[in-house]
Amino acid sequence: MQIFGFPTSPFVRKVLVIAAEKGVDVELVDATPHKPTPEFLAASPFRMMPAMQEGTFTLPDSTAIAFYLDAKYPDPPLLPDAAEARGRAIWLDEFADTILSNSARGVAFNRYIGPALLGLPRNDAAADEAEAKAHPALDYLEEQVPADGWLVGEYSLADIAVASCLKTLSYGLDVKARPRTAAWLARMEARPAWAQVADLERDTIEGAIASGAHRPS
Ligand SMILES: N[C@@H](CCC(=O)N[C@@H](CS)C(=O)NCC(=O)O)C(=O)O
């Protein structure tokens, strides 16, 4: 399976971690919305990453890809069976993809990704504005995180989506300042699937910085 995107995106990381948890082999294909290749555009007509291709089937959107992967590769499952836990897992995925990611991207882009990868000036005012919106979301998350185990009881899409978003935020903010969140993130980082994607992300960033591939030509 090919995943189009760049792994500093919370949405791209989310699908990479899901695929790794399910043991699905993925080729990460570099794709930037401002320089779309025909293959990326075919999979993601609105130029958003991630998108995927498996055989002749293409699909954009991290949550759509998550549910595709879960239907096709059901083990381990992404969602709990119990109604309340399932509902909360879907809510926390949505929380990550909207409320948390809006501020995460503003912080990470303006403090790290823009300057380091795209050759843009650091924009502290924009980052500070995004950070101010991140703190209420991080306070909410700290209340949701259990002292032990996973966000909705069993490990689920919620953990993957929220942790993926926090990793993007970590490029510009200490996401381990809140103790329950820090301990839960440590549990995530101990998972082999998470570590596999973190290694891929580090190598991809180092390669992009060395080659200047994402800088305007
Ligand atoms: N709901 C989408 C959001 C995807 C998204 O916003 N991706 C960003 C990167 S983090 C993007 O491609 N932005 C390009 C643009 O807005 O032009 C998903 O879950 O995949």
C-alpha cells in the first residue's frame, strides 16, 4: 500500500501508525499539497494529505483510510465493541482531528516545519496565537487520560489519533508538561508500531532537510 504525505502531519502519522499496528506494509510517498504529483492528485483531488493507493483503489482522509484499513485488516481492531467506549473513541478521534490539530499545526508549522523544512521565517506571533488555543485542549485531554492504560479503556483509534496530533505539537511545545498525558505518551512511545513510525519520521525529516526537497525552487 502507498501512503501519500509527509509524516510531520498528524493525519499522515495517524494512518502510518494504524498500518504499522496492523502489520500492513506501507510505502510512504512524499507528497506536498503545493507541488502535487499526478498520482497524489488522483488519490487526493483536494490536495490534502494523507491519501492512499492499494492496487487501483485510492482514498483521501485519515479517518476514511483508518476505517478502510480496519475493515480490510481487522486485527487488531481500531474500535471497542462496547457502545460507550466506541462513541468516546470516535469523539476523541474527532477532537484530535479538529480542535487539537488546528492549534498543533499552527505551533509546529510556525516554530519548526516552516523554518526547518520550507525555508520560511519563524513566525512567533502566529505560533503564540496557536499555542494559546492549544492549552485548553491539552487541559481537557489531561482530564480524559486515565492513570493507567488507554484513553477509552482498550487501545484504540483514540490513542493513535490524539498521540499523533501531540507529536506534531511537540515540534513547538512541551507536550509532556502535564503528568497524566506524559505517562500515557510514554506508554504510546513504548509500542513497536509507534517506534517504527517515529524512526521513519526522523529519517524522512533528515532526508528532506539534507536535500531541500520541500524548499521553494
Ligand atoms: N480531515 C483530513 C485533514 C487532512 C489535512 O488537513 N491535511 C493537511 C496536512 S496536515 C493538508 O494536506 N493541508 C494542505 C492544504 O490545506 O492545502 C484528514 O483527516 O486527513
